[in-house]
Amino acid sequence: MSEDDETDSSVSHDRGTASDERRVMPLAADRLIALYFILVFVGGALATLGDPARIPHYASLLPFVYVGLWLFVAMYALATGVWAYEAYLGWRHDPPPLAYGPEDVQVRILTVAAEDVVQETVDALPEALADRHVVAEAPLDIDGATVDVVPDEFSCDAADKGRALEWARRELPCDKPFVLFLDEDTLVTEFEGLPDADIVQFRERPVFTGSYLTYWSEVLRMGYQTEQTGFPALDIPLYAWGGGIAVRQSVEESVTWDFETLIEDTVFTWQAAQDGADFETMDTKFRNQAPPSLRAMFEQRRRWLTGTLRDEAYLPVGYQSLMTLRNVAWAFSPATAFLVLFSGAIPTQTPGSGLFQVVAWVMFGFSLVWVWRGWRYYGGLSLRTLPVFLCYPFVVAVHSAGAVWGFVSPPASFETTTKADESADEAAVDDGDSTDE
């Protein structure tokens, strides 16, 4: 190990130790709030479906539930308001002009050992992106790119994908000003260049891989991720998609990937932004695969939620509170349907009962905004995307199930999302054009 590597490790280790000491508080806050709302909704179910004569302390239960549901409405409305504000910022934002071309970029594709999937990714790269590296955990036979295998003996604070990223940062020579990081299934459909920004986020466009429920969940998620266009106006972007992100090489060297985390791309972006790096979002969409099964999607969402819970401490206090709010709102988003049911059981003489009914219906219906945005993101009318409007409450529940699992049973390690094999990917027809919004 070089002297520079030793310096990197010591800095990163200090960072990780400090974060371990600070993570307990945010994690406890998220779970305590979630537990409170579980009690509220269980009480609400009893009050709505049960026989009042058989429920002990029914007279006390109803006010507890009513107040708790108003608090939930306030929390959910605040989280929704933040999303709307970010979407507004994105609507007003004009992307800067391109300042760097493909010749200024080194491509690094991260994989464990998915040879066939990676070969498709390499084949899809524009010829102008000529400096190509595949960073893998095992030797692969890939045409059109240099395969670099992470040695088993390499160790650092980061693990799994973060470990591979950190090894590549230390060991791969790079004379380009930018590094473009891709997941093993990311298909670069077009690449004209990069603006003069330290971190450049491309947008994703998951394609159908055999499961309609996971695909519709991705349509919903793409609608929600409209907020990404507003991230350049924030001091700290709320998250990053590592499957298509370009980083200025000097910023990568300064921040490093040596964090003990399940969401290495997001934590890197948080740290870089706090160190003064600027962030830009491109309209260009890279294709990737929707999870091929519900199990794979639940595991993916579980990891995202758990990673955010554990690593909120990397953020300033105000952003920690915002992430706590969003995490709980995401996990409990299917409960908006319950608000509608409960609003009908509230005695009309209860103060604010009429307003509660209106708010409940608004909260329940707002998910349609995200579905509509996702539908437009995919180019509008399509027989594959249209059914999401008919079953969107169920899709919201499926999309949130992994987040709930993350609250209940956090994963101990990183688990790569399963990718569809080559034949399944070829059988998946195009989802419509990729017209930008």
C-alpha cells in the first residue's frame, strides 16, 4: 500500500468511526416514529372495524387515533410538499451547456461476475467512450473493455460495491477529468458529453424484465424521482443513482469511496456536496433492468431504506430530520387508503371531521400524480404502463413493502439485485420511446 493509500484509509476510518457513534440517534428516531404510527393504525383498525361495546377504553382510543392520524397527515403532507417544491425547482432549472466530451471520460462498470449482462452493457457503449474498464470480483471474458479484478486480499472500511469502487480509485490509472460509473445492467443509449459540474447524475429508465408488479412499481418510482431535476438547487442532493453517475476525478480522489455503508453512491454524494462539490442532473436516460421478481425488489428497497437509516448521520441535522420524515412517509404510504376508510367512521360532531375527510382523499389521490409523472416519463400511452392507473393503490403498497421490511429487519450486508438473463432481456419489448418530459 502506498503512502497515499494509507492516508486515504486513515481519513476514511476516522469518518466511519464518527458515523458509528452518531448513527444510533437517527435510527432510533425513525423507528420510534414508525412504532408510534403502527400503534395509531392498529388502534384505528380496531375503532373502524371492531365493535365499540367490546373494545376496552374505546372512548379513549378514538381521540388517540384521531390525533395520531392528524399527525400522520401533517407528516405526509410535509413530505409531499417537499417533493412538490423540488419538482418546481426542477421545472425552473435550465441544465448548463456541455463542457466536456466523451474523450474526457473514463467508464467504469461495476459487477460481481455477471458476464453476459456486462457484455451487453459494453456493447451498448458509444464508440466515443473508448476508455472502458469492468471492475469485477472474478475474472471475466469481456470484449471491448479492460477487465480489472478486485484482489481478495484488498481491504478497506468500505464493503461490497463500495470496496470495489475504492480499489478502482486507488489502483486504476486515469488521465481523464471525469469517471462515468455504470451498473452492470446500465445501457447507455446516448452520450454527448458532460457539463462543468463536479457530479453529474444521469436518469434511469428501468425496462420490463418479466414482472408487471415490479415494472409498475418502477413507473411509480420514476414519477417520484422527478424531484431529481431539482437537486442541483439544493445544498445537498437527497440521494444518487450510482448506475449512471459521472464524477470529476479530482473530487473522487478527495472524497474517496471508503465508507462503511449500503448506499455508497448516495453517501459519496452527500460527503462531496458538504465538501463544496456542485451537482447537476442530466435529462439523458440510461436504460437498466427493473427487478425481475417481487423478492428481488423487496430486497432492493429494504437495502435502500436501511442504508439511509444507518447513514443519516453523515448529513447535517436539518437534512437528517428531512430524511427521517421521508423514510417514514415512504414506508407508510399505503396507509393513505386507510385514512379514507377511517374518515368515514369519525363521528360528524368530532371537531375537524369534515376537513379530515377532504385531506384523507387528497392524500390518497396524490399518488396518482406520481403515477402520471412516471407514465409521462416513459413516453405516455403504452399497453404495458397504462394498467398502473387502475391498480395504483396496490402498486404503492408493493413499492413500499421493502421499506417496511427494512424497518423491521435491516439487512446485515449488501445483496446485488438479480438481473434477468440475456434471453429474458431480449424478449422484453421496448416500453415506448424515451421522450423526455
